[in-house]
Amino acid sequence: MIKNESIENLLATVDIVDVVEKYVPLKRSGANFVGVCPFHDDSHPSMSVSSKLGIFHCFSCKAGGNAIKFIQDYEKISFPEAVEKLAGMYNFALQYTGAKVQERSEEKKVLGILNAYYQSCLYQNPAAVKYLHDRGLSDQSIRKFGLGYAGASAQTIRVLQNEEIPPQDALNAGAVKQNERGLYASFIERITFPIYNHASKLVGFGGRTISDNPAKYVNSPQCALFDKSKIFYAFDLAKKSAIAKKTLIITEGYMDVIMLHQAGIDNAVAVLGTALTPAHLPLIKRAELNVVLSFDGDAAGINAAIKSARLLCLNKIDSSVAIIGGGADPADMIAAGKVRELEQIYASGMESGEFLIRRIAKKYDLARPVQKEAALNEIKEFTAALGPVLAESYQSLVAQILNVSPGSFNLSSGGKNFGAGFEGRNFNEGGSFGSRDFGSHEGRGADG
Ligand SMILES: [Zn+2]
């Protein structure tokens, strides 16, 4: 926890006019400053900012508060995050109560050193650059996403030794691993994708093999800094556009994200595992985003879409599922110049609840009455957990799919009700989610 006294000192140090001006142009008006309000659709400056009082106030939508509140509302982040962001802007050292928040600065230093080193290696490796160009990536995208190349294990180890990095720090950062023969690099002969968390902090890497390693993609090992269950790849780059478009496109892979951004669809991110997890939801909810799930059309992709769609439905996040036919992924579509088609697919995705209901119905032979009833019961298990209003909104859809009269069943009760919650029930249609990792269809094996 940040000390209250420390927050008060921070607010006393900063000038709110200076803070707001980092986001919105302001003009002097008498003793105060005025600007266009970012919190409603403002055409003429309705927002007043007072240095003396340390507050902003909108005369139209009544938004208002101090500098922390402004950052919190503008960036759609939590109060402590806004305090830390403000402190960061002015190099203000916050004080914490109780257990001091772990800075993990040693680990961050290791990642920063390796990121710079990997980036410096990329263009010295023609095979890696050729791979990226062949996939359709521009040099501009390669720079924007900070792609690099990790060569032999010994090279990475030597860089860390030259920088006098203690081995334990390198291990804690997930940069190296250890076996009975000693330390070896986590990324060997791989294109590297630096992974930043929502606060734009470098927390790990993804790596794509360019040799014939059966594990096509690997991520940094799970560690204190890198918790892949709650990180979206490129969320920091996509957030602004996603908020403006009120929609977040969630894909399966680094390449999908980079190619989408390259094509101007810059509200796209990727999960770092197979599917969305409950730990991702706060980022989506806080920014008040709708979601388009863009997973591959293969069995594993469909399963990930089912699991993710269910999680979103149960948590009342408006979402749709956009499956690309013919085994193509978003990166392939863009490389083939089919940007308009892809935008069309995203705009016409199927609402997630309908998607789930149709997937359930598909498992049964609806020409047979007993199976039809079993399908209805399974659908009810899902809808009953949504609450009565949402459940009822699927009534006519289910009646139509099952070809029964809408008055003959009630979707808000029955089934084996498992209750709404973060997890929901495992909705697996046979494949194992755990066996598939981030676009690596062979699964994720040991690297090196
Ligand atoms: Zn306003």
C-alpha cells in the first residue's frame, strides 16, 4: 500500500495544469485554464483546470477531481496505478506501508540488457530477417515491436557475464535456465518478441524458432515478473485505439498482432497461452471494452474460443467470436492482402452466447427427441448461469435451433446450475487445452 501521506506530498508537488496538459491542450482563461473535456463528446472547451485548487472540473458532464483522478479516468487504470504513473512522471519516490512492493529492478535490468542485445543481433542474421519479411512484416513493424534475435546459448550467457549480472538475477528474470551442466539461455536460435505488461514494463520474451526445433514458439518461464495468464501481448500498444474503438480484438499469436497493427487494425492483442483466463478480465473491464475473439479455425482454436467466450459471457462482457475459415490465421489474411475481408469477418462475428449455444446444439442429433432434450439441458446449464434477463434473450434463438415452441422451456432455470463465476465450467469438447501453447501445434517442448 502507498502511504496516504506520500500521496498527499505527491499531489502537493505537482501542478495539475502541467499534468492535464500532457493529455489535453489547455488555454489560459482568467485565473484558470480551459480545454476540451476528454470525458464526454465535447466540441468547445468545457473543462476548467485550477492550479491553485489542484482540481479539474467539466461544466458539461460534471467530471472532476484531482490530478490522480484525471489520470485514473483518462487512462482507465486503478487508483494505485494512477498514483504510480503520476509519481513516475515527476520522479517522485513514493513511500509504501507494510511490505514494500517488490520493485524487481534487478530482473528488469536483465531483461533490458538482453532486449537491447537481441535487437542488435537481428539484422546480423539474414535467415531471421528473411523469415520475418517472408511472413509479410515490414522493417517498420520489426522496429515498432522491438523484434530481435537470440543466437547460441553461450552468446547470451557471455553478454550477461560481461554486464556482471549475478546468475540468480538472470534466473529470476527467466532469461536463463539451469540443468546439471549449468546455466543455459531460455531463448536459443529464436526470433525474440519482447513482451510488455499493461503498464509498458518489459516482463519477458516470446521466441520463434528459425531452426527446426519442434517447439515453434516458447515464452519466458513463468516467474514473479512474468505471469502469462494475465498478460496480453501488445496491450500497451493497442489500448488507446481499443478504448477509442470500444473494442479489443484478441488473437492467438504474436504474428497476428503485428500484422494486424501493420494493416491499421491496431486494437489487437494476443493471449500468451491458449485461451483467455480470469486474470485477463480486469484489464478488459476497467477499460470498458467489448471483445472480438479471433482464434484459428482448427479444433484447438475452436476449443480456445469456446472456453474464452464462456468466460466472457459469464462475466457479462459483450463479445463476439470471429472464426476465419479455411485454416488461415489473421497474419495469413493480411499477408495475402485480404485486409477488407478480415475487417468484415471481425465486424460480423457471432455474439458469444449464440456461438456457445450453436456449438452445444452441434454435438447432438437434433432429429432424435431424446438427444434434442439433452441438448436443451446442456444449453440451460449455460444460460441459467447468466441470470434471467440474459438467459431469456436467447429464448427464441434456442427455440429456432431446436425447432420447439418458445413457450415450452425456460432458459433461466434448470440444467445443472453451476452458478456464475469467474471460472465457469470446463467446456472442453474433447481436446486438452493445456496441451496446446500459443500457436505451437506440436505443443511446447523444452528449448535448446
Ligand atoms: Zn466533460
